[in-house]
Amino acid sequence: MSFNLHQLDLLDLISERYLKLRKISEAQWNRHHELPISKSEWFILLRIYQEKETTVSFISKSVDITRQATHKFIKQLQEKGLVEVGEQENNRKEKRIQLTAFGKECYEKNEQLQANLEKEIAEHIGQKRLEQLKDILKMNWGIED
């Protein structure tokens, strides 16, 4: 890093660590698999994985990107064979999105890579501190919408 982390405020510290972790995570995936998946695509896959089946509207709102960008990412994920898009029974305008078996497999493989990265972090900062950090990040900070 070309600057001093000690001079950053909370928001910038979280942002710097997030960007670094995402970059490492994406590089690990791409090093072990021939199918490149961007951080934005992973973020969308997470939402679909958590919901089992969802819609473009839900994803757009939950990842805070435009509906147009969401459609673009969904199309890319579909072309990669990671998601399937279908009609909603009660709403023809809204599309149903779910992971394919391959998409679920990729997501779960990536979860294992992330677990390994978490173990590496624990080796450097200690398991107790890692758990404390996770607990702090899960807490209500009084800033939620």
C-alpha cells in the first residue's frame, strides 16, 4: 500500500480493507478456475444463493446498482451458465432468477476459498480478534435504513 492506514478514518479503513479483500478473493478464484467472475457478479450470486430464487428488482435494490446494470450482470451470469432466468407465475414483467447446479457449485467452492482467506487473517490477527471484528460488523451501529 502506498499510503498510511493509520491516517484514515473509519469509513476509509473499512473501504480499503474491503477492496483489498475482494481483490484477493477474486484473484484466488481466477487462479484456480478458468471461468472469471467479477466482484459485482459474486455480490449478485450471494444474493441469489441466500434467497434460493429471486427477482431482478430484489437484486437491484439489495446490491444498490441500477436495474439496467443488474440486467447486464444477470445476462453475463446466464451466459456463463451460473444462473437461469424464467418467468414469474403471477407477474410476466418480473423475471425469476435462480442459481443453476453449476452456479451453486461455483458459489460453494468460492465460499471455501473465502474460508481459507479468513483462516489466513486469523493467523495474523488471532482467532479471538477476528471473531470480535465479525461480531462488531454484525452489530446494529444505529445507521441502518
